[in-house]
Amino acid sequence: MSTTQIFLCFLLLVIVYIGIKSRRRLRLPPGPWQLPILGYLPFIDEKNPYLTLTTLAKKYGQIYGIKMGSVYAVILSDHRLVRQVLAKEEFAGRAPLYLTHGIMKGYGLICAEGHVWREQRRFVTACLKDFGTVKYSCGKRDKLEERILTAANEAGLKLKERGSNKEGIDPFDTLHHCLGNLINDLVFGVSYEEDNEIWKMLQKFQDEGVKYMGVAGPLNFLPFLRHFPRYKNVMKYVVDGQTRTHEEYKKIINNYENQPTNADNFLAAFVTEMKKRNSTGEIGSFADPQIFFLLADMFGAGVDTTITTLRWFLLFMAVYPNEQEEILKEMDNVLCGRGPTLNDRPSLPRLEAAIAETQRIRSIVPLGFPHGCMKDAVIEGYDIPKGTMIVPLQWAIHMDPKFWPEPEIFRPARFLTEEGNLAKPDAFMPFQSGKRICVGEELAKMILFLFTARILQSFFVSVPPGSSPCTDGECGITLTPKPHHLVFKHRM
């Protein structure tokens, strides 16, 4: 054995010894054997990380820990424990991931922490309420409903035009344009024609960027990999995409400041607040570059999670036609040919149950949005060091047979009471929970209800003859359906 080999073996033993000693000093959660430096990263399925982590949860229980490169992660797979932990202030941070934390630098809302996060969340919450995102009918909500229905009706017209032949279409492009323009209207106060080149570019960066930013990417945990050829293109795409997107946002902002128009959008609200803060000298986080990152967060989060849910919903409607028939009977009885409104939600529990079951069986964010431990803490008697990544493993929670018998079967009745009303099981948390629960939850529910109701009222959705679409997903930050075709047969 050479001197170099002896030195490397000695170094390895030192690293293992330090790790064992550290583990004995702290009462860390249980976990599997792991490699020095790399931790458990080499053993995680890069395409389906949520499945690897769920398998470990079955072995090590509702809380376990693994090292993922430079990041120590604690995985939670019990809904009660997740609710308990995420409600605490010390777990309201963000995980120190390179692509999300390093590149975003704490700006926006998704990656912000501390005072910036609290200030921006209050702002976004107030904006959404002012736009009409409330549970009960009022003038502002009626106006918001009209904006959503305009987009849903446009989607219906395009699906009728494109998807009625026996080969069908992949509805992604249609939904991406119509839903994306709705979010454009809410975030920027603008909209685009479908063939607009700038709009095509923004759609591409949004869709592909999300795939690159998945929390399982090795770059998140081993930043030095950015210097390796395999990852240089990933870094270049993410950084270039961010730069180009912010350039377009700057043009939109300049156009708005030169000629203010519609005020019911985040851009108008932010500019107004920024000018107000500048006049008082209390600028806080209302300045460049926060505006670019916040607008990107509002657009990206608003489009990606909602369109992914819609795509899964339509796919499962086609794969389970009997369930679709039951929903159509309910809708025909309640609506009697008129268009759906938000006031119809309590009267259409089967539709609401099918949306919920879609969110359960294909958790849109299967790993949850990772939180960061902001100071040394304790969970279930285990020591949780500051800087630990907390992973609320939604896939394991939503597929746990203890709460969901035969979890792989699409069964909307899970969300119906014996009386036929909508049920709310404790183990269901599609928008996560706690202090960082999805701020756009109510808006997402409005959009999902009106889009699904309008599309199903107009079409019977089916798979093309002889085809058998795959219901496995592709995992980035979100779990998206694989490319597929659906037939939209016009009903009325």
C-alpha cells in the first residue's frame, strides 16, 4: 500500500470517528448507514427521491435523519408530527440548499427568512385579500371570480378546437397559456397572445427551471459540483433563465410606472408600497431586487402547482370514467345547464372530493417544501441542530395505508362523509401547514374548482382508443404527469 493510500485510509477513519463521536454527543434521530462527506446521497433515487425517503420511513419510523452532502436532513412522515413541528417558530426557516438558497439569496417569499419573510408574507396576504381571495361572496370576490372564469372559458374553447378528435391532445400547452395568463394578470396586470415570443420564453424558463430546481439535485447539497462539466449547463440555464426573466420583469415594471393601469395585481401593489416606504424612509424589504424575486415567486408558484394539479385531475378523470360520470351527474343536477360559480362549491362535494383525491394520490410537492431549523431544537426527544433541513414528506403521509386504505387507487369517496358532504381528514395536507402554509391556498382552491367545473361541464374526458396512459410522475420540485394525450368530447 502506498503512502497516499495509507493517508487516505487514515483520513477516512478520522472522518468516521468524528461522525460517530458527534452522533453520540447529540441524540440525533435514527437513520441508515451513510458515506463520509456524501452521506446518503448516492443511495437516493435521483428520479424518484420521495420513494427512497418513504422506504426509509417504513424502516426507521416517523422521524429519521440522513446526511445529504453538506446538509443534515430530518425527515418527518407523520401528519400529526408535521403539524406540530411546522407550527413552531424555530422551524420557520428555509433549508440551506444551494440552488434555492444560494442563488435566490434570501429574496422573494419562498426563500426568505426572518424579518424579510414576515414583512413580505404580510404584504402578499393583504394583496390576496384585497384582490378578492376570501371564502364568502362579496364585490371583490365576484370580480376575481370573473377573471378566473374568463381564463377557464378560454381554456374550454381551445380544448374544444384542439382536443375533440380521436387522437386527442396533451392539454399542457393550452392550460399553461390560459392559466399562465390568469396569473400574469394577477401578478403583473398584463396578458400575452399565445404566439408571443416573450411569453413563450417566460413559459419555457418557468416550466424547465422548476425541474432543475428540485430539492434532490446533487448541486443543492454539494455546491462544488457546479465546477464539473455535467452540472455547468444546469447552472448556466438556471442563472441565465433568472437573468432573462428579471430583464423582462424590469420592462413590465417600467411600462407600469410610465403608464399605471389596472391596480389589482402584485406589481401595482408593490410599487405603491415601495413609493410609500421611500417617502417615510422606512424602506425595509420593499426595494430592488426584492421586487423581481417576489414577482417571480408569485408567478412560478401560482402557475406550477395549480397547472400540475389540473393535469393530474384531468388524467385521473380519463383513467377512471366511472368517477367522472358520478361527478357529471351531480353537476347536471345542481347547475341545470348554467355556468358554475364559487357559490356552487358546497353543492358539488363530489367534484371537490375528486380534486382533493387528486392532491392526495399525486402529491404535487411529494417532498414538501423543506424548512430550515433556525436554532438548536428538539423533536420527539431528539436533538435537531441549527441549520438542519426539515422535510415534511407529503408522499409518505398521503400514501400511508393506515389512513388511506389501498392508497394507490383513485377513490374520491375518501373525502365524502356518509351524508355525502365534503370531509377533511387530518392526514390530508396538500398546502402543508404551520407558519409557512401556502399563502395562496384559497386562490388555488378557487382556480381549481372553477377550471375543473367548467371543463367537465363542457367535455367528457377520455383516453384515446387503444392507449394506456402512465400515471407515474416526473419529479422536479413538483411531481408532474408524463406527456400524454386526452380526448375532450364536447357535451354541451
